[in-house]
Amino acid sequence: AGLRGSLVEVPRDALAAAGEDEVYLADLPGCTVVNAQAIVLGVVEAVDEFGAQPLLRVQDGVRLRLIPLVPAFVRNVDLDARTIEVDWEADY
């Protein structure tokens, strides 16, 4: 009963490697987000989890975008290049 609301941390090297088409949410902050038209939408500040799916909090210095982290919107995550390609209009 005393653990409710506790923070649990695990050393990164204790985690299993992410499988194919899987990523750890902790790896996404700092990634640049671009859309299919190659327009840079910003950089992932954080990944928020409020309900049905995680939301990428993407900031471009002026605008904050919350992009659902689901296959309908996220086309590709390239952690080596630190980029995330999304199907998201620049004016959304």
C-alpha cells in the first residue's frame, strides 16, 4: 500500500532490446519530427500518456503540437538519425 504513486527506475542496460517496430518512449525526446512533405514540425520535448495512446509533445519554438503515437500518424521512427516521420499537416 505504501508504494502507490512511487517512481520506479531501471538502469538502461537492464532493459531488453526493443523489438522490430518497437521503441522505448524514453528514447523519443530530442528527436526531430518531420512530415511527409519534409517540413520540420519541431522536436519531441516529451511523451505524455493521458489515456488511449501516448502523445508526442512536439515544440518548434512557437507552436506546441500533440501528435498521437499511433501507426495512423507515425510513419517511421529512426533512432539512429533521431528523426520521426509523421503524417501530419504543418498547420495542424
